[in-house]
Amino acid sequence: MKRLSRIALLGMLMSVLVAGCAGLGPKHVERDRIEYTLSMADSWKRQILLNVVRIRYVEPLSFIDVGEIVSAYSLETGGSAGSSFNLFSGAGDTALFDLGATAKYTDRPTITYRPLTGLAFFRGIMSPMPLLHVLMSIESGVSVEFLLRLGVRSINGLRNETITSTGYRAVDSRFVQAVKLLASLQSANALHVDRAISEPGAPPCLRLRFGSNNEDLVEAAQVKDLKGLLGLDPDTNSFVLGFGATANGDKTIMLQTYSLAQVLASVSGRVDMPEGDVASHRALPGMPTSEDDGLFREGMVRSSKIKPEEAFVSVQYRGNWFWVDDFDLRTKKVFSFIMLAFTLMDKGSQDSQLQLTVPTQ
């Protein structure tokens, strides 16, 4: 009788373990999605910061993308039962009975890493950001000031700051003024990007429209000033948008976008480099920043020998720690824009066949 009860207990235990295995997948979906999302975001921030610092040391850009993540779970269960007795035992002897159960949980994610090389690297890092994606982001509510100051090189010939291998050219004050007027109009809901498709398969025609249903005197004055800065027709409120470095008539607004490499170089010029690295020519000198810039400033990225305690993102490189202060909202917004810019890039098909698949346990 005792033997039967113990066997029943073993069967009950095995049933509980099998039932737990049935609910293993659903229970991990929420946890895994959150943890992988946080891990991917932190990894991208650190990778961006690392490349920002490497630019100052004249190191080449290098990015590795995560191709896919496959998580596999398994729960192995087992049980055992046995008994023994002595044929020559006496009347008072009892048989020996063994009962056991085992369970083994395994989590084996497989992660595929894909280096950005070849055409994928050129499209994603070196090519100008697609004008369509940048402009449609304005209509979706992204700050026009951040989009234009960080992502646009010129508007109708008014130039943003220029960084080349031969030197640095400061931003045109008229460019800054035009961007501030556009930002003010966006806040007043008086700035809109209209998209029209003339025929199937053709690229959409984009137009920038000024004005709102309740236009006041201040808004009208801002539109007038903006048209004057950009050389636009004062009697027109809707202008064709195009890609180019110079103006093309008074009814067209021509914009030239940066590449991601140029955006990273702009931030790199504001890294607080370790003492002596610039003087010894190990690193490039920084870029000057005007006091009323409002977006860029020196020391956006800090450095020290000691690991920072409160950092938005940090990375160790060449024996020093580089980081963005978690209380520096402006620089955090800049890094968030760079992460957004990666998603705005039209990388096309992944032409690079190089990849590394790593099973982890």
C-alpha cells in the first residue's frame, strides 16, 4: 500500500513539472522582449559613443548590427522509482523503496551579428540621409530644430557648420535664424509637409506649407522674415522641396542633408579629450562653439580615468572612460536623434554576407 502511494506521489510530481513546461514559453515573452529591447538600446548607445570617440583618434568607423535573435527554451524532466528486499530477511525486516524526480531548465538564445560593410556601410553611414524621411519626420512631430541643426547641411544656400578633413567652417547665423523661425512655426502648428504622388512608381512630390487657420500678427511676421531669409516669393505659402546645395528660384526650397558620418563628426568635435592627447597629436583638436549656439557646446562627452557613477551612456577606450552625463538633457537628445537617424537611413538590402552567429548558454 505504501508503495502504491509513493508511485502516485511520483506521478503527481511529474505532472506538475510537465504542466510548468507547457507554460514556459508564454511566461518568458514579456520578460525577454523587455530585456532584449533594453539591451539593444544600450548596446547602440555605447556603439555610437565609441565611434564618436574613435573619430577624434583618427580611427575608422565600425558598426556591427544584430541580424536576429532566436531564443530556445527547454525543460527536461525525469523520475525514478525502485525497491529492494532480501529473500532471506527475517519477519521484522522491511523492503527499501527509492523515489526521485529531476528537472533541468535551459535557455539558449542564438544571436546573429552582421558587420556593416560594403554597400550597406556606404548607404547607411556615408550617404546623405534620405530627404523624404527627414521631412516626413517633421510632419510626425519630431523637433524641426533638431532635425535641421543635426541632419541638414544647408537650406537654400544658407549653410550649417561644415566639417571636412581640411578644416571647420562655423554655421551661418542666418541658418540658425531660419531654423529658429521654422521651430517657432512648428510649435504654432503653422508648418506642414505635404506629400503628393503624381503617378504610380514615381517619387512623391514634397511641399512645405506655411500658415495656420488662426494666423496672428506674430506668426505672419515670422513667415515674412523666413521668406526673406530663404529668398522665397512673399505672395506664396506653399513651396516645392528638393535636394540641393543652392536655391533654385523663389518657389522652391532646396535642402542638403548630412550623412551619419558627418553627424557623428559634429558630436566628436565636442568630446572632452584626456589631457595631453591633443597636445601630443594622438587626437584631433576640438571644434569651436559659440556661446549662443543652443545645441552644441564643448564637453558634451566627458572623460576621466574613473568609471562614472551616473551616466546616460559610457564606454572605456584607450584606458579612459568617456560618458554622457545622465542629467545633460541636451546631449541626451542629440544621442537620441542619432539613434533615430539610423532608422531613417534607407540601407536597402543587406549586401554584406559577413555575419557571426553566436549560440549562448
